[in-house]
Amino acid sequence: MAKKAKKAKKKGKGKSPQGDLFDGDAAKAARDEGMERVLREEDEFKDAAGKFIISLPGGWEGIFEDIRRVYKGVKPHHPNAWGAVCNAAIKRGVLVKVGMIMRRTTAVKSHSRPTHLLRRT
């Protein structure tokens, strides 16, 4: 390592302007803040979607796309609100991850990314 690089490293210079990209706690905090922000103006949607998820029969299994497909209530102003509602249902224990990963089948914008199989408690 060159002498200038060593000095810069010792003085704290040369750090990425993005900070530590691999800080798990900071990443989770940013995720949680983003979910709170996206739902801030979505009270009507949040309540309607939450009630719909609670109305699913106990033992129901599927991916969250299945819920979105049959839900006919108030629509969110931002598509990220769906993920925030899903995560809120998981945090509250209304939905649990079964431990199996599935591929989304119909949502073209999801590019068939893997998603958790969920069960209604």
C-alpha cells in the first residue's frame, strides 16, 4: 500500500461517501423508515388491506401476490405500500413465512423474483 494511502486511511480519509455499505443494522433501519414513509399517507389502504388479510381463513397458504390478485379494496397511492402491508402482517404474526421460497407467476414487474410462501395464522 502506498504511503499516502496508508496516511489517508489512518486519518479516516478515503472513506466511501456512501458510508459502510454492509451495515446490517443501518440497512434494517432504512428499510423500516421507508416502509413507515410509504404508509404515512395510506391510512385508508392500510386499514382495508389489513382487514382483508385478517379475513383470510386460518391455514391459508400462498404468496403475497395471491393476496394482491384477489384484493378488491382501496388501492394504494404507491406500489411499495403493498410490501409495507405484507411486512406489517408478518411482524404482527397474522402471516408467517412457511420456510419455502416460490417464484411469482403473474406480476410482470416482479421479474419472477423468489418470494416467501406465507401462511395465515
